[in-house]
Amino acid sequence: MAKLKVGVLISGRGSNMHALIEACRAPRFPATIAVVISNEPSAPGLAKAEAAGLKTVVIDHRQYTSRTDFETAIDATLREYGVGLVCLAGFMRLLTAGFVEVWQDRLINIHPSLLPAFKGLNTHARALEAGVRVTGCTVHFVRPEMDDGPIIVQAAVPVLPGDDPDALAARVLGMEHRCYPLALRLIAEGRARVVGNRVAVDGGKPTADGLINPSDKR
Ligand code: GRF
């Protein structure tokens, strides 16, 4: 079967993009990255994508007078490369409802919290401030509201004594790098379908055991 062609949108470091690149290297992985687009000319992720031999395109939002023109350029590039699914990977521009609707159910995002908790920025500092014992990450289909939409994959990560936002971010990021390729595979295999506000997953084995934090062991 033909592989699903993916467009990855980044603004920065690109470690989630890199996880997707690594996954797509496997000969039997059902998706391939057709193009990486960055709105930031200096995004370190661009060099990583180029080192992997991928096509990269810079679409600098500062060069456009309106958000719609900026998004039209992104849309045109995605179409030029025959993209069937867009993966936001640390893309730091909000997309308009118009763009999101055109790419409805073909546009996914990764967010470093267990949505719907802690939408927006500074998730780890806010999770620590709230005193949660468990946080995590979410891969979801994008809807016009920020960090909203049907959830494909989530992973839970414990908050540990002594964590600061950076330590917690690093632990969650490790899980992000596992969850994003998994979500991409489920979609590319046609096993994750949007049904109303939820995602139905065919053949996914739910993890039976929960995560209790702290445990009662000394
Ligand atoms: C990740 O934590 C992702 O969840 C959030 O932005 C960060 C991007 O990191 N949306 P990277 O550029 O993928 O390393």
C-alpha cells in the first residue's frame, strides 16, 4: 500500500519531528515525510531535517501581511508535496479556523500535558504549581480552539519530588517521542478514525494497569 505522505510544521528544536523521521526510516512504517516547513528561518530543526535528506521550506510569517496569506503559502506548499496528513511539531503559530477546517481530520498536534488539562504554554510550570502527581502528553486532531480536538494517544508521566519545569519537561518529552510516531502509525494504517469528538482505535491494546504516584512502597 502507498505510504501516507506527511508534512511536518516546526518552529524550533524539532525533537518530535526527529522522532517521526526515525520512525519513518523503518521500511515497513506506513508513512513518509514529504516536506518539513518552518516559520522560523533559524529553527534548529531545519538542519536536522536536511541532515536526514528531507525537503525543507521556510515560510516566515513576518513576510506576510496577513495570517490568511501566511496560511495560504503553507497550504500551497503542503499541496505541492502531495501531503495527506499534517503533523504540528512545536509549531508556535496559531492556525485560523479556515485552515483547520480545510485540513480537518488530516491535521494533528502534540501537546505536553494530559489534555484537557493545561492547555497553552508553560504546561510543566503550571502542572508543578497545581501539585499534580501525574502529567503527560497528548496527540490529538486539531480543532479551531487551541489545544482542543479528538484525542488519539496519551501517555501518563509521574511528577517526582524535586522536579523543576525542565526536569519534568525532559521526562514528558521522552514520552512524546514515543507517542507521536505511534499516533502517526495508527492513522496511516487507517486504525484511528474520528467519530464525533472522539477517536476510535482499531486493534490497539489498552494498557491494563494504571499509574499510581506516589506508590505506597518505602
Ligand atoms: C514539545 O514539548 C511539544 O509537545 C510542544 O512543543 C514542544 C516542541 O518540542 N508542542 P520539539 O521542537 O519537538 O523538540
